[in-house]
Amino acid sequence: MIDRETFLELMSGVCSPVTVVTAMTADGRPHGTTVSSFASLSLDPPLVSFALDRASRLLAHLQPGDRVGVNILGAHQQEMASTFARRRREPGLKFDGVTWTVRAGLPYLPESAGWTAGRVERHVDGGDHVLLVVHVEEGESTSTAPLIYARRVFGTHSLLAAAS
């Protein structure tokens, strides 16, 4: 059986996209967290997935049928990734000092490399995390180089950075 440290080191070498997953609470407050497990799941129907820690406060706002936004961060948004990764008592405080707007009824972070919105279809047990399957309803990509995370540092694909 692989030990925790070996597994962590192994997985740190896998490049992951950096996103901020967002939702709006019933009382209209923004909620968001940094997620690096975002992935395309299906073309027909258009599905994506991401995982949230079972202790995530955002998880309570993303039940099947709920709307969710995924902001795919650009290489220049490292500070934003760190801001939304921090745990705070009041989730809405993560948005203090951050430029954001509402798009399709969801918190949207301008200048991101991409954006998508949809509805949570289902939750799948994933050990200490829950995998959320989302049916994509709309999206937008830009030419901005995406932010990635590997070996415990932020960066981007060098050829994409040069093209941007």
C-alpha cells in the first residue's frame, strides 16, 4: 500500500488546471474556492467534473440541480488562486478586494482564461472528496494562457505563455 507522502509527491508532478469554482447563495452572496481537479468528462452530453473536499463550505451550495460557475484562471491570476484557496470563516469574504461581477446569475472573475456555467448533475463518492459532475450550459474561452499547478508551484505551459 502506498503511503501518504509518496502519493502526495507522485501527484505533485501532475500538472493541474487552476480554477475558481463559484456559486451564489440563496440570499445572493457569492461563494467560491480554488479547485485544481477540473476536467472535461464528456462531449455528448457536455459534462465536466471537479472534486471538493467533504469539509468544503461550497459543497453545501452545490447539490444536484444547483447552478455552478467555473472560472479557469489565467497565468497572471496566481494571487487570486491563493486568495480563494484560503479557508475563512465567512466564505463571501474571499471576494473582498477582488474584481468580480455576476454572469448567468453566478460570480464571474473577469480576465480569466475561460469560463463555464452549468448545473450539478450528481455527486460521486471520492474518499475524502466528492466528485461533482456538471452539465455545461454555456462557456467561453480566451487566448489567455491558463494557470497550472505542478510540483507545488504555479506556472503555465511555456509555448502558451509565448503565444499569449
